Amino acid sequence: MGQNLVYKILGEHLVEGELSVGKEIGIRIDQTLTQDATGTMAFLQFEAIGIDRVRTRRSVSYVDHNTLQTSFENPDDHRYLQSVAARYGVYFSRPGNGICHQVHLERFAEPGLTLLGSDSHTPTGGGMGMIAIGAGGLDVAVAMGGGAYYLNVPKVMKVNLTGRLDPWVTAKDVILEMLRRLTVKGGVGWIVEYGGPGVATLTVPERATVTNMGAELGVTTSVFPADEQTRHYLIAQGRGDVWRELVPDPDAEYDQVIDIDLGELEPLIAQPSMPDRVVPVRALEGLKVDQVCIGSCTNSSYMDLKRTAGILKGKTVHPRVSMTLSPGSKQVFEMIAREGDLADIIAAGARILESACGPCIGMGQAPATGAISLRTFNRNFAGRSGNRDDKVYLCSPEVAAVAAITGELTDPRKFGDHPPVEFPERFIINDDMIITPPEEGSEVEIIRGPNIKPVPTKDPLPDAFEGELLLKVGDNITTDHIMPAGAKILPLRSNIPAISDHVFVSVDETFPSRARAAGGGFVVGGVNYGQGSSREHAALAPMYLGVKAVIVKNFARIHYANLINFGIVPLELSDPADYDRLNQGDRLKVSGLLDGLERGEVELENLTSGVKFKLVARLTTRQVKILKAGGLLPFTRGR
Ligand code: MIC
Ligand code: SF4
């Protein structure tokens, strides 16, 4: 039986376990990436583990999220990150150099390697033929220390691409089509491998748009083969030497195969406020648009911005519309500047922002009350833009740019000729904004600002605990609900006591004070609980408030691991109907944990109603040990 690409790369990196679906394996991590919003915590944890130098082939620390400096916290964190990188042997990408995923793809990604990143969109690297996975900061800290990364072997879905995209139809439409078919929970437990003759028609940055937004499907990661397109891109990046061909065996097996004919796709758009609410653009034509934001790790590559410029050239942004542009990297920014495209974009009236995440994470550019905002990003979760009642739509740069001119959602195919853009033979290569760490870092002083507080830890797990059901929520709760981001809260990422005042505030403002008053308790939720980002603060801060267990119908992958890493017991309802037998304010007791977690079943008693039932604990032996130790940090230190 032939091997698929996913198992080939996993197999080359296997250090523990066997490649059989559902089984836990440990894999060696070649590269890591961190960013400033998750990185400060990750490096504090790395320091706490107590290893003298990173043991990966390459670790890169990026500053791209918390770039708005309204007070001292963010710049202090940047200084900490720069000094800690030099101390421990990590490459440091300075603020201004661009969004981690875009820069990593350009300068560091290599076919066949593994990459673990403390950001859920790390799978962008799958566009380069690597197994690139998003994880919590603590998992990345362990990997930086040379530890394996553990995951349950996912099933592999082949997406067989045929045909070729029509003009005005883009890679964004490929992933929106995937979201339309599979939904935001459809990918949990899967890796997607793209294949088929259509693959050869997509450039590496286009593939990266697709793998990037695979995160929104809930998949562990997505991967494309490394082929002639990959070689061409690497040569254009001056890195042709790292190319190697990587394709599945001709008789490779998959757990499922689905087909997408690229030639049948049309421009698509995701409606508020979930990335899977996808419809054809033509179905919403005429919708008045107030804001257009182009950028993010999904859609701010060279070609994306060249096409945007081609559409805007000689025109003016519609009077109703406020348009912003955030180039994905300094490389892209410099190239469109030198080639004159930036001038066309400025002349059209776009507001030029720095090369960073910006509006995608609510770092400015919140839409006005009731405004319709069209963004080329990957997430439109309610309130993420900074406005609780926002109406954010997700689409391609082409759809966004055309709407910026017409002031309303327009099928771009009616706009005229698709701007002709050539893929560059050579990108501008200048890595001066990436600081190489010194050979020997032990003398480097680590600079800490006053907002940087130690990582809180937890005691070992008791056999039973009781407490109040503090909050009951529904399906598809995101980490943006649990631990909101945005310009006001992000500066507290390195201060858990302070950030914990914001847990669940967009769902219930009283949550933090009630949790504190009750001395902690339980949270109950529905399906796909914790989807979205990798931010471990969505586990750490509730842990700090005393949340002991989260009981839901099922979990999203990264958040599930983060809960375990911080000693919060993740439990599933064995019968989804039990959800209705739990009410906010009930007093609950979970018992028999020490044995029960190993057996996979614990008992829950609702002390308010007198009802008892079983809860499922879906944990590997290793995860049980971590929970018993009080989390991954005490567990790792203990070893
Ligand atoms: C996001 O897109 O939600 C973020 C901000 O990049 C997060 C990481 C974070 O919360 O810092 C992610 O995707 O993991
Ligand atoms: Fe940054 Fe947005 Fe990408 Fe997250 S999704 S890394 S916030 S650009």
C-alpha cells in the first residue's frame, strides 16, 4: 500500500508511537515560530523549563500582532522578546518585517520539515509541503527545548483538484468552498492533503491561502505537494537549495477523497459571523459596503496586492467606504512600493497601515456602528473587529477591491478585465530585519517590563471537586469568546492576573467577578468548543479564575490540548441530551477523577437537581499524567 504525503512526512519525524489513526504519536519538530501575542508567555514558559539553548533546527520569534503602542506594555514585550531570543538562540523578526506566516513562508519554510507555531494559522507552511501545526505556547516552548510534539494521528482527506481557476476566481474561493462543504467543525480530527492535476496551476502563495484558512475547518493542518511550483517559488526567494520533491505514492491511500473542479468555482463570500456561512458573491450583490480591509496572513501576498493595485489604479475609493491595506511582509511592501503599485493604491485613497496583523485582530480599524465590513481575512467571529455588533464578511482581495470602488458588493466578473500580473522571477531579498542570534547567548541580559508577570501554575489534581456551574454556552464557542483579543486586552497577554478580568466578557460581563467570588467552578458548552485561535490564555486565564473542568459535547483540537496543558479537566457529555440537565448556577460535583480519567469515564453529580450521570474523558495515558501533575509545566519540570 502506497503512502500519502502526510504519513510520509509524519513517518520521517516519528519519535514515539505508530502511524495508525487515533493513536497518539510524538513527532520531532524541526522549526518553531512564535508571535508577540502568544510568544511572551511561551518564552516565559521556556525559561521556566530551564534549558540553556533552543534545540530545534530553527526557531523564529515574530512581532506582528501587538504593534499598536498606546502604552508601555506592547513595546516592553517586544524588548523582552528580542532579548530572550538572543539569549536562547532564536531568530528575531523585528516589528515592521511582517506577519509571521507570510514571512516564514517567504524566508524559512522548507518542504518536508515539521513546523510548530504558537498561532493557529501556522498551517500556512503547508503551502510549501511541510507539516505545519498550530499549538499552544507551552507546547511550542517544549518543542523549542527539543521535546516531541504529541498528537493523535488524524485521518487524511485528499482533496482532488482538477481544472483551473477562471479569472476573478481565486485561491480564497477554494478554501471558502471547502468551508461551505465541511463547515467550521467538519475538519476536526483530519489533515487535508491537496492533490490532483489542478495543484500544478496554483502558485505557492495561493496554496498558502488555502492551507492558512484550513484552520477555520478545524483540521490539524493541510498540505500541498512540493513540486515545480514550489521549486520556482523557492528559487525566486533565493532558496532553491532547500527544495526537494515531495509527492504521495501513486497508489497512496486516504480515509476520504473529495473532488473540487477549480473551473467550476465562482467568487464566494462568508457572511457574518462565522467563516462557514459561505454564499456566492452574486447572491448578495448590491449590499452597501462601508469598510474594506485588505491584508492578513491569508491574503496579503505579492500577487494579492498587485491585483488590488491593478483594480484600484486610476480610480477613487467610494465615498461611503473606508479602505485599509496591510501588506503581509516588508518584502511585499517594498516590492509594491518600488514597482509603483503602492502609489496607485495611495492615489485611490486607501489608508495604508503597517505590515502586521492590524485590523484582523482588532488592533485598530473597528468598523462603525452597523457598518458592513468586507475583509480578506480568515475569521469574522462576532466582536473580533473591536465592535461587538460587527458585520464582517470574508472574501478575496479582488472582491474586496472591486467593492471598495463601487461601494457595494459586486460580482467582480462584471468589472472588466482581470488585472494581468506576472509571478516574479525574483523577489526582493533583504533579511536585515531578521536578527540572527549570537553563537553564545549566556551573557545576554533579558529585559523585562513591569507588565510581565510570572506564569501561574496549579496544584496536582485532587480526586474530586465541586463548585458552581458558572457559565453555560452553546455550540461553536470560539477562543475569541473565551478570551477576547483587540487593542485593549492584547497588551495584557504577559500578565495573567490582569487579563483574567476579561474572560468571557463578550458573552457575560459578570463572569470574571462571579468566578472569583465563587472560588472558581465549571463551564458547560456545546459542540466544537474552543475553536479558532491557539491562544493558551483561553485556558490559562480561566484556570487562574479557578475553573476546574469544562464539560461540553465536544472540543476543538488546540483548545483541548491547552486545557490539559494548564490542568483544567476537559470532559465530554456521553449523551448530548445531558446538556439540558445542566443549568447555570447549579452546584456540581465531579468525583473518581484519579482512576476515572484513566478508564475514560468520571461521575458527575448535579447537587442542585440530584441527577447523576457519566462524563467521558478522552485522554491518552500521557495526558492523564499531565492533568494529574497539574499541567504540562509541572509535568515537564518533573521530568
Ligand atoms: C488569531 O488569529 O486569532 C491570532 C491572534 O493570530 C491567534 C493567536 C493569538 O491569539 O495570539 C491564533 O490564531 O492562534
Ligand atoms: Fe495575524 Fe490575523 Fe493571521 Fe491571526 S489570523 S496571525 S491575527 S493576520
